[in-house]
Amino acid sequence: MPTPATPPLLRLTDIRRRFHLGETVVDALNGVSLDIQAGEFLAVWGPSGSGKSTLMNMLGLIDQPTSGSVQFDGADVGALTDDALTDFRGRRIGFVFQSFNLVPVLSALENVALPLQIQGVDKADALDRARAGLEEVGLAEFTATRPDKLSGGQRQRVAIARALATRPGMVIADEPTANLDSENSRMVVDLMRQMNQAHGVTFVFTTHDPRLLEHVDRKVLLRDGRIERDEVAQ
Ligand SMILES: Nc1ncnc2c1ncn2[C@@H]1O[C@H](COP(=O)(O)OP(=O)(O)OP(=O)(O)O)[C@@H](O)[C@H]1O
Ligand SMILES: [Mg+2]
């Protein structure tokens, strides 16, 4: 008997997302179908307004489509209650943002420990795990430092450690390098790549910068809310 193929980690089928802005209707996604396998390292690129962030919000289970279906690990996300969805997202998905979104009054270590504490891990254990995470992203010396004393590149490394703290299967990063210079942008993409390879975590990130697409396994080009190209590196 043939063994069934492993279901994708995420399957988007004919996703449409319509926004209403007063009288205006904006179709941000116009029939996007996309399978993402566990362990992929994938970039979504395309011009401003092409629907990248809208797509990332679908992949991160933050937003629901106007029509079409989203399946995560074979489960239909549309059928989950809000509580189940929040719980699912908290356990399975990590997020990295353009503007870092670190808590300014907390140290780097406390920022990384926070998602663990929210999940009920006791403080000492959470701090130990956070310390290991900061070491892994090369910031062992900065545990006590607050975000405003770190460079943009360092802040984003803290944010990556925080996204990985709960050991999610997938990290969603919307324009993680938009506020960084080219050297730090390269460093952040390399770090995500290392984490992808070391832990098998699926990474999906968006970018405007074609130079950052050189080392991804797969690049999906969006235009006008549609996938124009889906290229897999040889
Ligand atoms: N909450 C919203 N309400 C109304 N329109 C929205 C909303 N979010 C996105 N849009 C519209 O949907 C389209 C796609 O937006 P989106 O933010 O996904 O593009 P993007 O590719 O991420 O752009 P950028 O590169 O500038 O970040 C745009 O026309 C945008 O104005
Ligand atoms: Mg965007």
C-alpha cells in the first residue's frame, strides 16, 4: 500500500482577503494557493501593496480569509474557536516584526523569557532557557541590557531568540530587515537560516530587497494579491 505523502505544515487554498475602507474595496489577496512544508526556508517578496503582510497574517493565523481555506498540520483553521486559535498560535508559531517589538523596560534576557512565562514556565526555568537562546544568537554578553542600548541588528537577534524561545515549528517574520542596514540585514537572514538548519524550524519572511533572496530555498513573488512566481532553488 503506498504511504500517503506527509501533509504540508500549511496549506492555503484559493485565499481571498477583501478589505473595506469606507466606500473603497481593496482585494489584498486574490486567490492565493500555497503549500509550505515543515522545515522550509521561504521568502515572500514583491512591491509595496502586493499583499505580503496580508499573506503573512494568514500564515501566522492572525487574520482569517474572506474566502478560501487555511489548514495547519492538516487541521482546518477556520473551524477552530478563537480560544483554540490563540492557544494554537501561541504554541506553534513565533513572530518577528519589522520594528522589533521588544518590551523597553525589560532586559534582553527578560524579553526572551517572557513568552515562556506567559506559557506558565516558572521564572528560573524561563530565564535559563532564555539565556541559552541569547547565547545561540551570539548575545551572551547582553543579557542584562535593555533594548534601547542595543543596535538594530542586536535587537532583531533578541527578537529572533524570543520567537524561538517556545520552540515553535514555524516563525513568521514580516520585513524583519526593513529597519536595518545591508550588513545587519544579511546577518539577520543568515541567523534565521542557521536556526532553520539547526532546529528544523520553518521560516517564512517577507522582504523588498532582492539581494536577500540569494540564500533562500524558495521565493514566492506576489503581485496584486496573486502569486506571480514560486521558485525553488536548485
Ligand atoms: N487593514 C486593512 N484595511 C484596509 N486595507 C488594507 C488593510 N491591510 C492591507 N490593506 C490593503 O491591502 C493591500 C495589500 O496590503 P499589504 O499590507 O498586504 O501589502 P504589502 O505587500 O505588505 O506592502 P508593503 O511592502 O508596503 O508592506 C494594500 O492595498 C493595502 O492598502
Ligand atoms: Mg507589508
